[in-house]
Amino acid sequence: MKFGVIRERKTPPDQRAVLSPGACQKVRSQFPEAEIRVEPSPIRVFKDEEYQKAGIAVSEDMAGCDVLLGVKEVPIEALVAGKKYFFFSHTIKKQPYNRKLLRAILDKGIELYDHEVLTDPKGVRLVAFGRYAGIVGAYNGFRAYGLKYGTFNLPRAQSLPDKLALIEELKKVKLPPVKVLLTGRGRVGSGAREILDGMGMRQVTVAEYLEQEFREPVFCQIDASFYNRRKDGVRGNKADFIANPGQYQSNFYRFARTTDLYIAGHFYGQGAPYLFTRQDAKRPDFRIRVVADVSCDIDGPVACTLRSSTIAEPVYGYDPQTESETDFRKPDAIAVMAVDNLPAELPRDASEGFGSAFVKHIIPAFFNGDADGILERARMTRGGKLTKRYAHLQAYADGLE
């Protein structure tokens, strides 16, 4: 089996890689029959020389590889017909901007495996960058706070080498007694929590957060059971909410009245209620003035997220009264950080974490006959057609919806 680590070609450039030099070595030590070739790249966070020093071949020739591994979408003109590809295609949710990509994948007879649907038999994702999105998103939230109020100026995350460096910069900052709310306890929420814990911020209970003010910065972490409630008044739980989101309504506003900085790290499912609406944000007791929307659902559950922002320009302002974009430094504006590719700001850490999971959970499937069905569940296309599991994407691929 020959694996090829391809060069990232999407614009803006992404420095991440599925397999680091160390991960490549681990694959070869565990599976001696595996061969790995790395396509040279001038932007990858791991230099070509690092792979060569690890004994991994660096070559422009990917034609002989059986499986090509990438991170972001491969541009249509760079797709090699008939190959097996692994990358985030961003087509699962019928994203309009990638319809042509899926169509090209079918026309070229490519066998596509999307990282997003590499799951265990229970449907739990096996590889993801969510933890690093949470880490960078939380850091960027505090950076946005400093920029809005002009109280401190943290360096950009992408200028720092790793998570520990982010935490060290945050420790230098003297925060006012802000109240920080974090939604979500999954990969994203846990990553953000690493930053809050690392900088030494005190966690308080929901009751304390809602009822008290403090002389120091504090945070509260909640999941869906705290910011949603069943419409019928019956006591719900997270599992019920996931199964029946339409039976719930938002109970988030009680937090909006007492929060200064909100870090949105939750998962938003179709049919679930919005956390807060544009009308909520107009109310005089709506306190939130900085939002780090790591989840970044546009015009969705976090009403002030009008669009995604960029690593180059990560913060914009939302005017609650006009429901439009404005200067985030204005007193009544909500500063919104909604970068949709946050892990790219910490490419080495993110790549090493992702690669470790890929080697542990995915690579063995190529050598054990896919005993757990991991590859089968993630195979979206084959022989110019969508597989049965993804047949519902046909109308989308054909431009009919």
C-alpha cells in the first residue's frame, strides 16, 4: 500500500498536513509493507527536509500512490482521475460552493473518503481538528476583547509556535473581572477549556455565574441541557435534545444578561433552537460584547455571526440595532471573531494531533481488511457514482437542489 501526502493547494494557503514526519515513521514501523511519499511544499509547516531526515521520500510524482492524503479541498484542476483521496470535501451538508467539486470527483471516477465521516461503529468521529479550533478560538476571543476595549494587544496566534506559547501570552495580560461563558463539552469545548484552565481562570457554577458578580475573571462551561429546555416543561437531557431538537426552546438569554465574553464551542444540529436571536441582542440588558464563535454557523444560532472572518482580518463588529456590520470598537457593537479555519493558525500542533489519531484509528483499516467498517462508512464515491450511504447527495451533485 502506497500513501501520498499531497501538497495543500487551496487559497488561502494552509500549512497543515495529515501526517507529520513522526507520524510517517510510526506508520512504517507498525506496517513495514506501507510506503509513504510526500509531495514537496513551500508552505507546509513541516519542511521537505524534515521528512527526508525521517527517511520519507519527497517527490513530485504521486501517480504511483494508491491513496492520496490531504487536509482541505483539492482544487478541481489538481484532481487525479481514478485515485483514492482523503480530505475534507465540505460537501456533506450540501454546501453550494463545493457542488462543482463533488461533480468533478464523480466525473473523474475518484474514490472519495471524507475525514468528517471517518467514524467508529457508533458514529463517533475518529479524526478531527476540533480541539485545536477550540484552543485557538478561545485565545482569539481574548485577543478580540483586548482589541475592542484597547486594554491589551495579544500577538496573533499564527505568530506563536504552540498552545503553551498561547497560554504564556495570556498569562501576561491583566484581565478585568470579566465573566466568560463557554458552550460545549466536545472536542471544541474541551480545547477552549484547556486555554481557560491554562491561564488560571477560576471556574464557577451555573448558579454562581447567574447570580453573582466577582472581583476576578471567571468562567462557566455549559452544555445543551443548560441553554435549552423542553417546550412541554418535562425535564430533558442532552441525549433527548440531540434526538428531538424540535421539542426544545432556548433558555440561553439568562446567560446573555450576565456574560461579557462568549466562546461558542457547541455543536448545532438541524432543527435545534437558536441560542439568541437578533431581537434578543437588541434588548437593553443584553450584556455580551465579545463573541468568539468557534462553531461559526453563519446567520444561525449565534445571531451576531453574519459571516465568517479570516485569519488576516479575524474580528468584525455587529450593530444589534441595525442588524448590520460595523466597527467592532464602537461601544454598542458586539465584536465577533468567527474565523472558520482556526486550526490553521496552530498548524504544527494541529497536524501532529490529527496525524496521531489518523495513524491510530484509520491506517490499520488498510491492513486488517477494514474489520470495523471505518473505510466503508467514509467512502462517499466509487466508480463515478455516490455510494448507497451518500446517495442523498445526488440531486445536490446534479445541481437540482
